Amino acid sequence: MALRIEDGKALLQTEKQEHPDNLIPYFLDNYADFFPLFFNEDPQEYANRKKSRNERLNKMAEGPDNSPYFLYTQAAIKFQWAMIKVKYGEKWDAVWEIRKAYITLKDNQRRFPQFQPNNMLLGTMQTVFGTIPEGYKWITNILGLKGSLRQGMTTLQSFIDSSAPTAMLFKDESYYYYCYLKLFIENKPEDVWQFIQRKQLDTKNNYLFALMVGNLALNNQKASMGIKVLTERNDSAEYADIEYHNYLFGLLKLTRLDKDANIYLEKFIRNFKGKFYVKEALQRLSWYYYLQGNMEAANKYREQILSRGNTETDADKQALKEAKSGKWPDPLLLKTRLLSDGGFFNDALKLLQSKKAADFPQMEGKLEYAYRLGRIYDELGMDDKAINMYEATIKVGTNRPEYFAARASLQMAYIYEKRHDKAKALQYFQTCLDMKGHDYKNSLDQRSKAGIQRVNGN
């Protein structure tokens, strides 16, 4: 789990020799495959290791069926391969794999209700199933995957709180799921940071935790924290090479407008063999050079967006759309966006206050100006000012392709949820869902659906 994978494999090898009847090392081999395959997306590695899935499942089936690990290990291997398959474009296989994992876990829970690891994976799956965006809802309906945010998080929480010996074995893994679901599904950033502090997660010597906190920081306007964690981590040779680190570090540094942000993004683009995040990284590189006034490099990277990577993530989709448009963002608004994304709100506000909406000739610029101002006021706790700006954004941007109006609706809903104004919170979550054809549609819809479930107590 700390991504010292070769050291882990050596320990497993010793255990296999000393206790050849122990099947757990073969189960843990799957973790050693999972992390590099999931993060690095190397197609050659995938082709080489793909056969391991069936071999391991066959191995687990040799175990005694009166053990709670008999079905659990099979479900966990299927769950991990489902996540791997998504990264290699095998989405339909991945969905079936998840279904098999879910059914296997439910069966194990019926047979061994006190076996805590069931709750870790079931809680995680139920939470996600309960907030699937409408665009993918047909898949879960066909496969009979039912979920509820509240039930899923309660189940996962029961695992986190458990002091059962079986729960202790999987704590690190559960913290990873818990933090992501708390931030992205439950929208409780304060709880996430308190949890990380309370559990004293070792981001120095656990590379996976360092990457997790870096990513959570990037998505929660805390770039300084993300940069600090990734800078201070132990980067000795015993840790796995994870190219995703360069992508993450480059994005974090760009939000601070660091002069060396390009070094990490270029390293990622050069060495990463996968397809996720590539268009977004190329877009950020093009922005970096655009803001430096180097249009030759800016255009070079923008051109690559058209042919490299895929559009599985909303950010990659948006990068391709911008590249095809041939338009460059307003430099002041772009700097404001980057600073705001990193949590440097006062710097961003100073930039924006040097302009007014009328200074932007295009409607898109006026709209973004209002939205960015709203977000900064929101983050600085000036809710009433934020609401005014969000309302202006929604009024003008509802039927436009930019995401500003939809995101403004989502943020308004969050403000009213915080104020315990249930009716208005539901109204604005629904407003966000009702908007069609804008950027980041799936991710904003998922957050809105999660919001509706939370407010309704489901």
C-alpha cells in the first residue's frame, strides 16, 4: 500500500517458500499488479499481466470454502481488475467485473456477516452506485446494481470504526476509499482534512497517501498543501515509478503560476504510456507557454491534444473542445482561474478587481468574470456576494456550452445546503442537473445527484 512494491514482492516470495499452502500471498500479488497497471496505464504491461487475473481467481478457489476469505479474495481481485479495465478502455468488461465482485461480496456478507472487510468494499460500491450520473444509469439498471449514498457511507464508516483484527489488516486501503468519497461524493472537505490529521496518515513514507493527499488538495483549492506533501515525501529508489506524480505535481505548481510547472508536465507527457489525463496535461502545458508569451510552444502542445490521449474524463473532453475551437482564453481570466483553483484567492481577487465585466467584449468573458468572482467570494466566506454573482452567471449562461452556469448552480446548492435551506438547495441541485450540453456534464451531474441524496437523507 506504500508503493514499495518490490520489497513487498520479496516478502511474499519468502512466505510462499516457507508456507506453500498459504494462499494469501497470491491474493496480495494482485495488489502488486494493480497499482502500476492502474496508475501507469502501460499497454505492454497490461498485456503481460492480464492472464494473472484468472490464475489468481483459480488459486483462490482452491481455498477452503468455509473461510470468509474464500469469497472475499475473489471479490477483491474482481474489483481491482474492474478498475484496471476502465483504464485500458474495456468499460463493458469492467462493469461486468464490478457486478461479479458485488454479487460475490453480498453472498459472503450473508455467509459471514461479522467479517468486516465485506463492509469496506460493499460500502464503497454502494456509495458510488447511488450517485451514478444519468448518462450511465442504464448500465446499473441493466445489471441490477443498487446503491444509496447514506447506506454506503454508513457501511464504510462502520468498517473505519471497527477494531476487529480483520478490519485492522485493511485500514490503509479503507482510508483511501473513504477520503475520496467524503470529498467527491459527500462534499465534506473539512471532514477529509480532519480525518487525515486525526489518523496521522504518513504522507512522507507512504507514496500512495502522498499521491492521494496531493490529488485531494488539487481538487479542493489547497495547492500549497499538495506541493508540500509531494515535495517532502521520501523519494528513494525503493518506491515504484508512478508517472501520475509528475502530472499531479505539474498541475499543482501551475495553479501557483510556478515557473517550473512545465518541467513536470513535460516529463509526464514524455514518459506516460496511457491515455487518461493526457489531453488535460497538454492543455495545461499550452496554457503555461501561452501565459509566458511563447506561442510557438503553446501551439505545439495544443496541436497534440487533437491526436493524443482519450476523452474518458470530463477534463480531457474539455481540453479537446478548447483545442478544436482555436480560441485562447483571456490571459487575466486564465491566471485568475489557475490561482483560484490552487486556493490563492486573494491573489486571484486582486487580478479580477482590476477589471469589470464590461471590459470583456465577448459574452463568454463576461460570464466567466461573474462566475470566477462568485467562486472567490464563495471560498472567502462572503456567501451573499457569491450568491449575487452566481445568480448573474445562471441567468446569462443557462443555455450556453460553458460549464459556468451549471457549476454556479452547484455552488449555490452547496451554500443553501450549508444554511440548512433544504428547498433552495434541492432547487439548485436540480437546476444543475437540468442544464444540458455543457462541459464537465457527467462530473457536475454526479455531484448534484449526491447532493440531492444527502439533502433528502437517502
